[in-house]
Amino acid sequence: MKVLFIGGTGNISSSVSRLAVDRGIELYLLNRGKRTSSIAGTKSMTGDIKIPKEIKSILKNHAWDAVVNWIAFNEQDIDRDYELFRGKTKQYIFISSASVYQKPLAFPIVTESTPLANPFWQYSRDKIACEMKLNFYYRQEQFPITIVRPSLTYDTVIPVPIGGWTEYTIVDRIKKGKKIIVHGDGTSLFTITHSDDFAKGFLGLVGHQQAIGETFHITSDEILTWNQIHQALAQAVGCEARIVHIPSDVLASVDDELRGSLLGDKATSVMFDNTKIKRFVPEFSAIIPFNRGIQRTIDWFESDPARQQVRKETNDWMDKIIICYEDALKF
Ligand SMILES: NC(=O)c1ccc[n+]([C@@H]2O[C@H](COP(=O)([O-])OP(=O)(O)OC[C@H]3O[C@@H](n4cnc5c(N)ncnc54)[C@H](OP(=O)(O)O)[C@@H]3O)[C@@H](O)[C@H]2O)c1
């Protein structure tokens, strides 16, 4: 198969790119070439997807078995891709997000037919709009779409909502014995998926003739509390987590980004039903438990000091919120 990834060197897509190469896919990666680590066996195309004229000229003379856009976030991106790829690919895969599912959830077990509505997060509403646009192109023009909704998925990021992701602030605090914030009382349930596991489910859909017009989420079956997630992170660093619990709606009221990320996603207990991806891709099974996967992630960060970005603003913000909240509790 000849496949194009727009992106392909990111947190999720790097794992998929590596496995695709292992499986003998002829893989082209179109990105701006800003990442230092390259993926052996792929063919690079350097360009900015936001400059369609440049991309058109790079892609002319190519036809694809599948195109995956890892970085489409709004309807304009979908319209652009439709113009770029109609008649040029047998499958177009859009990376959506499991945060599109109804918030708060009326029922905690989520299937692909759970309603889509997220009043808390614009990012999710934009992904919903992308999905609707793609379904329109599929119905009206037979554009061969497949929609994939990752939930929280990690490899080269710290997958916690406060002080993590590409930042190393939370790890630095844990190492120094400083307090860290866990939303709610830390007992709400979430699933975190390693990118290497996600890759196995995802690649089973690439070139799958019955996946056209279909939508899937792909997650681990491991369900953890946020206390367990933070404790596993601390354990990977070899320290104790000094957790301060702060209600999610309090955190949401002081930070708009957290309103989306918590109330629109991570503060809601969720259990993903992965029956559909397992039916289409029977070999898919997620085998990396979080406490092992996060150890690999920490090792990756520790192997290069440049990766360990500790932000003073985040540290100050966390200190301030913790002091205010603990003071308020004294009344
Ligand atoms: N991780 C999660 O928990 C999660 C959950 C739900 C949904 N998602 C979805 O997953 C996707 C992110 O995938 P990822 O983690 O692999 O991506 P990522 O880590 O954000 O990587 C972005 C990739 O896109 C390239 N890129 C960025 N801007 C570009 C531009 N203007 N033109 C061309 N290439 C560009 C980057 O390379 P250069 O910088 O070199 O250009 C890189 O290859 C998003 O759609 C997100 O909504 C993620």
C-alpha cells in the first residue's frame, strides 16, 4: 500500500509510522520537518499543510491507497483536504477525538453511537463539525472517509491535565516533594492508551475495505482512577506523589483551557467499549499497562535534558491555587 500521513512524526503518529514501515507499507510523511528525530524507512515530503498551493504542487502526480490527516482541526481543514484528495485516494482517515462524546455522559460506557455533544470544549465541537462535514462528503460525493477517535494517548508526552503534556513541570514537582493537583477527589475513571497499542488497532483500518464510511475509537481496556494515574507517574520517577485534590469545577472556573480539558473530557468517568475496533481488527489488543508505559515515557524524557521543560508560570500557578484552596479549607 502507498500511504500518505500529514504529520506522522508526532506523539501518536510516530508509533503508527514505525509500525507501518515494519509492515511493509510505502509510507510518505508530509510535514514541515521541524522534528529532530526522523523515522527510518519513510519518504519525507517537506511542506506546510496550511499553504495548499505549495502542498498541491508537492502532491501532484501522486495517487494514494490511503491518506491520513493527523492534524485537521476545523471544517476549513476538511474542505481543503476534500479539494486536495478527492479522486486521488481510496481512503481518507480523519483523526478526531473521543472528547466529542456527550459531556457529561448520560451513561458511562461509551460506544461509537454515544451522542456527540461537548458544551465545555471548543476543540471537541470543532472535531464534531469536521466529522459532520466528512459524513456529508461521504454521502453526497462518496468521498471514502474513515473517522478515528483517539482518547488520551501518550508516548512522548506526560498524559495528565495539570503540569504535564509536553511540559515536565509535574515531574519536577514530584521529584522535589512539592504538592501536585489532582482534579476532583481523584476517584473518577479514565483510560490512557499507549501510542504503540493504538498503532496496532489503527493500522488494521488502513486499507480495510469495510472501514469506509465507519467511525471507531481505539483505546486500552485498562480503567484507572486519576489517583492511580498520578501514583503510577510518581512511581516511575521513584518518588511519592503529594496529591492535593481540588474540585474540577473550581479548576475550570480559574482556567478556561482546563474547563475544556476537565469538564469536557478528563473529569468525566468513562469506560470505552472497544468491541467495534476488535470486530474489524481482530488482532487488536492493548497490552501496555499505564505503569509500564509511563516508565518508558519518563525514560525518554530523562534521556535528553532538552526535553525536560519546566515552566515557571505553571509552577507559580499551581503553588497559588494550592495555597488559596488550602487556605479556603481552613474556614
Ligand atoms: N494524544 C491524544 O491524547 C489525542 C486525543 C484525541 C485526539 N488526538 C488527535 O491526535 C492528533 C495529533 O496526533 P499526533 O499526536 O501524532 O500529533 P502531534 O504530536 O501534534 O504532531 C503533529 C505532526 O504534524 C506535523 N505538523 C504540524 N503542523 C504542521 C503543518 N502546518 N504542516 C505540516 N505538518 C505539520 C508535525 O511535524 P512538523 O512540526 O515537523 O511540521 C508532526 O508530524 C490531533 O488531531 C489530535 O486532535 C490526540
